[in-house]
Amino acid sequence: MKQSCYVVIGRPTNPTQITLFKNCLESLQGNPIVCSTNYINPDFINECSGLFNGLVYSDYNPLCPVYYSEYISTSNFYYEKVGDIDHGFAVLNLYWNGIQWGLSQGYTDFVLVNFDTFFYGKEFLNKMNQHENFFITNGNTFAETWLMKINLEGINLLERLLDVNVYNSKLAEGKRLEGMVYELLSQGRWIKNYTEFPREQLTECDIHIDLYKHLDAVKYNDKLLVVINSPVFTHLGTYKEEYIIITEDNSYELGNVYGQWRLLDLGEFKPQNIKMIINGVEYNVFVDEEYVKNSTIRFN
């Protein structure tokens, strides 16, 4: 059986992301690994040195406009989180650069992994070695994941999306990168049901990272208010979002808020560090006057 090269992509810009990246690399030890990043962080190099076989860098990112929003409205306030940039092509480019490194080393089979993925034990990895190509799903085309494996045939399919015109045309059809890849690989009948790959042996922290990037906070009547919003992702099934919020004065154990939202009154406003513990992973945000100027919370 051929040995697969693991392409792990990410942008390790802060201690939390470095920790998650390291966890992923440690769970893959014993396999050839190349890290493909768009940010070279000396702290990442120091922390993860010896855990990978190759390191490649690229910051090629032709941004494509996309509109989406998450909206909450109550009797006294409304909240809207809006994004307008698609980073899918940059992600594809990072995977592609990692694949090129692997090809130069003689590998022809690749597992594409995001830096915030962690594998429990070897059973999951052994299961992956039984398949030449796969893309994990629960049978729903909206239930994509970035965990996939491809050989040279799969690489040729993936290369089609590197044409910016092709990528943009797919984007105009309402497809994001995961959906584009799903569409390509489903033609090769490489789609595998997630029940073949038990999720209790795999942790994906993508949602945590998105939440960490911006804690929605506002200064209102000299008080600090925050919104915790955990939207439903249908492909995650019984997924949990266990939250603990820790300020300088109090601790708030919210329990599982997956698919729900919370408005927290953190008391009198003052610049402070707010710690979020999401499913056991810690994130820190410093909230001050400048931070709340970008609030997405508005009151009626």
C-alpha cells in the first residue's frame, strides 16, 4: 500500500492557532507531512519544528466577492454578521502548493487536511489508507468537509479549479470551494459516507476559529454586552458548542449553545481580556473602546 503525504494548510498567526496546528501535526506523526501556509510565524517554526517534513509558503489570494449574513432580531436589538470575501481560491492554492512539494518528493497519494483537524488514535488513519480517493460527506451535498484524499487522477480533477475563470464561474453559481470539490469528486464516485469514518475519532475546529476571530461586543449604556451566536450546520448532526466565558470579574458557563444565541451583560464597561473556552479550547480577545467601534449589534 502506498504511503500518503499529508498536506496540512493554515495561517498560524496567534498562539491558539499554533496550538491547534501542533495538535494536528502530532496526531499525524509517522506519516510524511508538508505544511503549506500563507503566514510564516517564527513562533510556529519554533513550536512545531521536527513535526513536519516540508514547509511551503504562498500568499496568492485573488479575492472573489460573495455576500452572506447571519441575522438575529429581538424586540430591543438586532444583530447582523456580514461577510463579503471568499477565501476558497487561496485555500485551494495552499493545497496545490503542498501537493507540488509532495510530487517533487515522489509521492502520488495525498490527504488534504486543515490545520485545526485532530485525529484520535490510528484507527481513523488506517481507515483512510484503505481508499485511494475519497471526500467525506453524510450524503448531503451541503455537508462538505475539507478532509479528503486524492491520487494523481484526483489531482488532475482538482487542477481544473485553479483556472480563476472556472473558479469564478462556479462561484457565480452559488458554489463555495467545498461544493466545487464535491462536485468534481462525485463524478469519480469517490464520495464516502461519514459513518465509514467515525466522527468521534476526528475533531474539526473550523467553527471555533471563525468565532474566535471576532467576539461580537458592544458598549451600551456604559455596559459591555456580547452576543454568542452558534449557527446550525446541518452536516454536524449532534455537534456540541460548549461555551465558558471568563472576564476579569466573572465566569459564565453557558453549556451547549449549538444552534442558539445568547446576549450576555458583562457589567460596567472597562477595557479587559475576555477568555472563551469552546469545547475545551481556549481563545482570548482584548475588548476596549477601539474594539467595540466595529460592533455588529444595533439597538432599536
